[in-house]
Amino acid sequence: MDTLPAITPAPAANSPQSLVLEASHVYKSFGSNHVLMDFNFQLYKGENVVILGKSGSGKSVFIKCVIGLLQPDKGSIVVLEQDITSLRNEALDHLRAKVGFLFQSNALYDSMTVRENLEFPMRRHWLAGQQRNSESLVQEVLENVGLAHTINMMPAELSGGMRKRIALARTLILNPEIILYDEPTTGLDPITAREIGNLMLEMGRKYNTSAVIISHDMNCIKLVADRIVLLYDGKAYANGTYEELRRSQDNIVKQFFE
Amino acid sequence: MTLNKPWADFLDELGGIARFATRFFAQVFRPRYEGAELLRQCFLIGNLSLPLVGLTSFIMGLVLTMQLRPSMVEYGVESQIPAMVAIAVVREIGPVIIALIFAGKIGSSIGAELGSMKVTEQIDAMEVSGTNPFKYLVVTRVLATTLMLPVLVLIGDSIMLFGSFIGVNIYTVTSFPLYISQAMDSLTFQEFLPAILKTFFFGFAVGIIGCYKGFHTSRGTEGVGRAANSAVVVSSVWIFILDLLAVQITDLLGYN
Amino acid sequence: MKQKAWNNIKLGVFVLAGLLLLIAGLYLIGKDTNLFSRNYILRAQFSNVEGLVVGNNVRYSGIQVGTVKEVKFLSDTLIEVRMVVEEDMQSIIRKDDIASVGTDGLMGNKIINIAPGRTGAPLAVENDLLRTEEGNSTEAMLAKLALTNNNLLEISNELKKTVQNINTSRNLWRLLNDESLPASVLESLANIRRATEKAQATVADLQTIVADVKAGKGTVGQLLRDTAMAVSLADAVKGIRQLENRADTLATQLSELVTTLDNDLATGKGPVPAALHDSLMVQKVHSILSRVDTSAARFNENMEAMKHNFLFRGYFKKQEKEKQKQAQAPQQ
Ligand SMILES: Nc1ncnc2c1ncn2[C@@H]1O[C@H](COP(=O)(O)OP(=O)(O)OP(=O)(O)O)[C@@H](O)[C@H]1O
Ligand SMILES: [Mg+2]
């Protein structure tokens, strides 16, 4: 590992920072498919970190471990000062309410209207006070993503980009402290992609949320990334700002920026 | 261990279904209860199956009567048609035929729905939204199939008997009260109650197998089709196996 | 939201329909067991209830009015039957009405029949004891059939004895040989023996059939629920009775003859030695034997018919056809 490029452990800008997510020595394999091997990752408050990596390198697996959908084989993942691997039931639900997750395939509920899709996480997480103004909140979030008119439509009636934006709205509606984006801009036209990127930035600034973003879209990465972690061979291979990695001389890192 | 593959697969699936069912029982009595979703599923599974069940039941009753009639007339026991149809319908044909139709309609739709939810990560999305997907999706559906199939069978049996009544009246004139009293006089509680009881098990089998298949859909959309298809096949086979068990148990208990 | 409430209402209607049908089903099935109507108790005492069990129906002049609630021994010869009877019948059933154990149809379940006593006695009230009458036509008929079987057995035994007598009687054989009776007499004797054996087998068969019939089980028991079968059963019983009488006299005649012959021959006196030269006497023996012969054949036939009567309705048709064939045969 001596070929590693220079790593700046903390972002240059707004420090001193509190750590909201720390994964250390995470191992995860499916049978003989060793996906994560000794993966380390930190996320600070207010920071947008992009995870970059080849398809199938285990990016989605990692953020699923972060939200507790998958259990790592080894290692610890501390989210908002709680070790998610040891949480169960209600405690886990409470933590999950503070962590948003945008699924790669949107995961909108086919059998529900847009409104019900957005209400679902609100109704399910027993968050006091949120229940009462759910109607106006749904309206507001939909307006934020520019799709107020789709409120009574079914997901099947929406285009891919619209679905992505509804999924984003559903992630944002609970006002999470950390948001995990799994490829938020894939399959979108450049204009919409930029809008989504801007939306992500705006949300981050407005509510001081932190975000982990998985993306292959260089425009998006350039726009939102405070820091980039390159996942390669199950490890955090490189770590730095966009400019730092772009100028890296490492062969593997260079492949991603050509 | 040199089990050949079909056997290994079969046992693997059997174990999987058994564990799935255990998980169901572990969760069904523990809060939180998904009451609203249960009602919604009962509506979707029960009410919306009624037209199909009603139509097939009516035709079944009519055809059964018309097919039986010639031999009954030949033996000079034409007047026994209502009794015979009633016994056949209430004890066996009603429960099994309706359960099979139910498996075809509901088993496949549960398998396909949960399967596509699985492959498009909707189940994961539910879980991160503070919902136990097993409770929200599986427990509600299995309870709904278990509770609704007996209701469908009760209604379907009645419609079959009505179809048979029409069938009898094609050839002769029999009043409805006479038909009912002839049909019902031949039945006893020991025949009626086990027949209704077994439909709970049929409903449970359809629900649990449909959900199991959906939940264990392998990635990809063609997996959804496979899940729907095998949900129907496996639950139909299980209906027959349970039927066999039911007749043996009632026999053992002396209710035959 | 509104749609949801509406759906829940529809679900409610659906489940309610199911529940109502369940209740209706239970009611209709249970109405004969009086689960849901108001009743009172009547009693009757019998020496034999012929397999009556709890739950059997009670009929008044053929109308369903209740069920048997309890059957218990009062002493070794007296059985009390308690019946649950619909309350409405309190204004109909009188103390002098006659209860009897019968059968529903020929082979159906046991029932209690209550018939009006017609003596103008006061109305029966709770726990009253009704008059009883034992046995009814079906029961009696089956009893007769069983009796017939026993008789048949006796006859066949007697026939057998006679044949044995004939066989073991040296004197008679000598007589027959000496007097060179036609060879057909010998044949007749052989026939009698065969017929006897066959008769015994058939009687055994018949007995098991009758036992089954009484218990109302097996294919025969099922078939007999049909009224047409009942009629042919009655016919068959009548046939057997006639046959029985004829065979009876024959057997007696035969055995009498044998004993007399034997005695006379042994003592060397009496009319027999003389009679031996009397061609009339020879003829008489001859004709008796031939009558035994035909009778044995008919007996077989009857027994055969009897068997077929229970199991195959087509037997008589078959016989008719054969007869027709025989009638046609000589013409060719
Ligand atoms: N539930 C699972 N069971 C078995 N293997 C899995 C599972 N989830 C992921 N994998 C395997 O883990 C590896 C990483 O998958 P992952 O989905 O994390 O890739 P990714 O980095 O997100 O790729 P992409 O950019 O295409 O989304 C793949 O080889 C995949 O086959
Ligand atoms: Mg992925």
C-alpha cells in the first residue's frame, strides 16, 4: 500500500468537524466472493463524500451495511455515535429515521400513489409532531423536486427521471442527518442530472446534512464532492478532493478520470 | 451425502418454507400489528377473488349435476342427486377446487408482487423506512389468505349448490327449499366442519408459499415470473397433500 | 381515504356473507339434531332397540319431529329410549301414542316411529312414557329371512343325512343292485349329494349376506336402500319359503322310505320283500328319487337366483334369454 497517493484525512474546509459515520476494518463476502476487505471510511458533519469504484466493486454493499440492510462479517460501523451492527428493532428504526437512503433502482412502491409513497416513511417512523402536517410536507417536498402535479399518480405512470426525483423526495422528507445516495443521477439527462446535483447540495447546505454519494457521473461528482473515496479491491484505495485525485499519477486512479 | 440435485433442491425448499412459516408464527402475535394493511389485503385477496370463484363455482355445480344425472337415473336414484352433490361439494370439490383457483389467482399475484418488490429493492426500502417488511408484507398476506379462503369456500360452496339446483331444474322441477333440505339432510357436522377447517390450512399454504417464493426471488426480472409460476405449482401440490392429510386425520378421529 | 373506507365496507359485507352462510349451513345441517329449536323430552321402553343409537331420528306418522337423545338399560330386559321432540308437538302427541323402532327405508338408519294411539288419551307432557310396539315389517322380514336360512340349513342337513343313509345302507344297495333299478337312480343319488353340498355353501353365503344387510353395510347394504331391491328381496324370501316346504316333505319322505326299506330288509319280513317284486313299488322309489332330483335342481336354481338377486339385477333377464335360446334350439 505504499503506492497510495496522499490522503487528507479530514476535509480542508470547515473544521473542527464531528464524525457522523465511521467504518473501520469492514469485511463482507458472499460465499467466495470477497467484496469488502478491510474497508475504512469516515464522514464528517456537513460533508459530501463520493464513493467511486468499478461496477460490482461493492459500493452498494457498503452503504447497505451502513443502514443495516446487510451485516458486515467483521469490523464496526458507527453511525451518529451508535454501532449499527449491534442495534436491533426499535433502536435500529430510530437510527434509520435519521439516515436517508436513495436506492439505485428508486424502490418506489408500485402499489402506492406518489403521495402514499412519500407518506409511507413518515407514517412508519414514529416521529412525533411530523404526523400532523404530513399533507403540507408532502406538497413542499414535491415542489422542491418540481413534481407537485404528480401527487396522485402511480409510479408506473412516471418517467425514469421523475421516479428518481420522487425517490429523492421520499428520502428527503424525513429530514435525515445523513443521506446515502446510490447513483442518484444515472440514467438521467445532463440537465436533470445537474438539477438533482444542485438539489443535493442545497439540501446539504440548508439542513447541514452529510451525504455519501455513489456515482460514476463525473459532472455530478465535480459538482457535489467535497471528497472522493476510491473503492478498489475491497479497500479504500485512494482518498482526496476531486482536483487531488484528478492530478494523481497512480494508474488505477487515473483510469477513473480519463 | 450424494443427494441428486432435484432432491436436494426439494428438501432445501421444504426446509426454507418451514423456516419461513416458523418466522411467521414468531412474528404474528408480536406487535406492532399492521391492522390497516391486513384489512387492505383481506379486501384485495378476498373480495376481488369473489367474481372468479363465484363464476367457476356456479359452472362446477351445474356441470357436476348434469354429469352425474344419467348414471343416477340409470340406478333409479335420481332423487339422491342433491344429497350426492352436496356431499361431494361440501366435503371435497368445493374446498379443493376453490383453493386451487385461489392458488392460481392469489398465489401467483403474491409471488409476482413480492418478487418484483424484492428485485427492485422495495423490500429494502421498507425496512429502512422503519417497517418490518416481514410483518408488513408477509404476515398480513398470510393472515389474509388464511382467513379469506374459508369465507370464499363458504360462498363458493353455496354457489356450487345453487348451480346444482339449476342443473336439477333443467330436467325436473324441484323447489329450492326441497332441494336445500334434500342436500342438507345428508350432511352432518362431522362432514361440514372438517371440510371448512381444512380450508384454513389451504389458505395458509397458498399465502406462505406465495410469500416465500416472492421473498426468495433471485435477482433479475425473469426471476419474478419464475416466482409467480412456482408459487402456483408448489401451493397447488401442497393443497393436495394437505387434503390427503386432512382425510386421514378425520378418518383417524372417526369423523368419516 | 374515502376509497379505503369503502373497500373496508365491502370487505365487511363479504365476511358477513361468509359468516351468514356458515351459520345457515350449521343451522340446516343441525336442524335435524334440534340444536336450534326448543324441545321437550319423551320416553319409551323396549326390550330390543335393534341398534338404535343417539342421534337417530324420531318420526311422528312419518314426519321428522325430533331425535334420540339417550339409550340406556333399565334392566337386562328393558331399555329406555329418551327422545328430544320439537316443542310444537306438545299439542299433537298423546300419552297413548305408540312408539316403535323401525328403519328409514329398507336399509337406512334406525328410527323411532310414533303412531297415533287413537284412544283419545290426554296429551303427552315432558318425560311421559309412550306405549311401545316391537318390530315392524322390515325388521320382521329380515328376521324371517334369517329364519329361512336356518330352515334351509336344517333341510340341507337332513338331505345330507338321508343321502348318507342311502349310501351306508347295504341292504338298500343290495336291493337296488339286485333288482336292477335303472342306472338313472344311481345318478339321482349322486345328484342329491351334490345338491346338498351346494345348498350348504349357498346357505352359508346367504347368512353372511343377511348379516351384512342387517348391519346395513357393504354393497348389498347400499343397494338395498333402493326400493326396487326391497321388493325383489321380499319375493326371494317368499320363493325360499315355498322351496323349503317342498324340500322338507321330500326329505322326510325319502328318509322314511329308507328306514322302512332298511328295517324290512333286515328283518326279512313285512311287506318289503314282497314289495320288492312289486314293480309298482320300484316305480314309486323311482318317482320319489326323480322328484328329489328335479327338486334339488330347482333348489339350486333358486339359490342361484337368490344370490344374483342381491348382487345383480340382470340375472332374471339372463335366465329369460337362456330360456329363449333353448326354445329356439330345437327348431333349428
Ligand atoms: N445480496 C447479495 N447476495 C450475493 N451477492 C451479492 C449481494 N449483493 C451484492 N452481491 C455481490 O457483491 C458484489 C458487489 O455488489 P454491489 O451491488 O455492491 O456492486 P456496486 O459496486 O454497487 O456496482 P454497481 O455500480 O453496478 O451498482 C457483486 O459481485 C454482487 O454480485
Ligand atoms: Mg450498486
